[in-house]
Amino acid sequence: MMLSDYQELRDLVSKFADSEVAPLAASIDKNEKIPSDLVGKLGENGFLGSYVPEEYGGAGMDYVSYSIIVEEISRACASTGVLISAHTSLCVYPILNFGNEEQKKKYLPKLASGEHIGCFCLSEPNAGTVAGSLTTFAEDKGDSFEISGTKNFITNGKEANIAVVFAKTSKTDNYKGISAFIVECDSEGFEVMKCEDKLGIKGSSTAQIAFDKVKVPKENLLGEYEKGFKIAMNTLDGGRIGIAAQALGI
């Protein structure tokens, strides 16, 4: 994209933020919820699938465009900026970059449109920045995996339809036994336990999620078996750009 294209995009998103987002910011914070109508408009305008190729239902833009979108929306409402950032960089990104063709075709169109919201499940009550210490385990059951454990501080956890989940598939004490999975949040055994009562950005849920023998088909393994740590770290690199854009917008 040319510099003029980025400026045109910024003007478009800025007008949307002023007319559609800013008037709702106070109620979003008070009610601790982003209205579904607003989420739908974000999807319709391509803001939830900015760098997803058009063949998968996205806007076909680039990462700079995504950063501009997060910045301008966050200027109007930090909670809405977080929803976009976590959804796009932490759920859409790993499926787009590490998923196979079947996974991309199945999940990306609904994520890009906003019909589905995504989250990223890595942190645990006793495993935050030290990802190798996580204890959530995915047991091989032949044609599926069975995931059990608890995840903490999950952005979009309450609203999410799709989760990128990291779990041990080998009983190691380091990162080498971690695999990544695409989990549908309406699966039996998937439960939102609580949402944090935060000081701000209250319209964005931060949830604790329990997995009680959640059955995940083998075809929902994301990337290579026991290469999940690489996927997590690569994804977080992009996530940090989104949070920087959010901070700049605020």
C-alpha cells in the first residue's frame, strides 16, 4: 500500500470511530460489554479481518493497516480496541500463518466477518510469562485429543467462539512438549469460570477458563505436533504491536 492509501484508511477509520464508537464508550465501560451491533459493524468494515486475504473473507490489507485500525478505534474506546487487537493478532494470526488450508477455509471467514470472536489461551494461574511451566494437558485419544486444565487472564474469553489453546502433549517440564489447538468454545467441558473486575477497559472481558476433558478433533491440531511454543512466541510478537498501537491511540 502507498502512503496515501494509509492516510485514506486512517481518515475512514477515524470517522467511524467518532460516529460509531465514541458515543458508546461510556456505556461500554459502565455495562462492561461491547454491543453486538457494534461488533457486527467492525466486521462489515473489515476491521476484524484487516490482513486476512480476500479469499478467506478478509479485507486483504497489511499489518500497518491493522495497526492504524487499532490505534484509531482505541482513541475512541480502549475496550473496543482491545477486542480488535486480541481477536486479530492472537487468534486470526496463528490460524492464518500456521493453519492448514482446511482450517483457514473453515475458521477465517467467520472470524474476519465478526460472526465469530477469537481468543488466545496460553497463560495459567501458575504459568504466566514462563510458558514452559503450563500444566494444561491434551491427552491423545486416537481420533481426538482431550484437553484438561485452567487458563487465566484470557482477553475476549467471555465472548469468544474460537480459542487458540496451548497444552502439553508430553509430560515434560519445559516448552518442548507444547502443542497448539483450535478449540470451538461451545465444546462440552469448556467453561468460563469468572471474569476479572478490572480498574479500566471494562468492556473487554478478561476471563478464567476451565477445560474439563474438552474433546478436540485431531484435524484441529494447529501447526506441527509439539511445536506450539514457537507458534505462541511468534504470535505474541505481533500481539505486542497491536497493544502498542492501542496505547498510542489512547
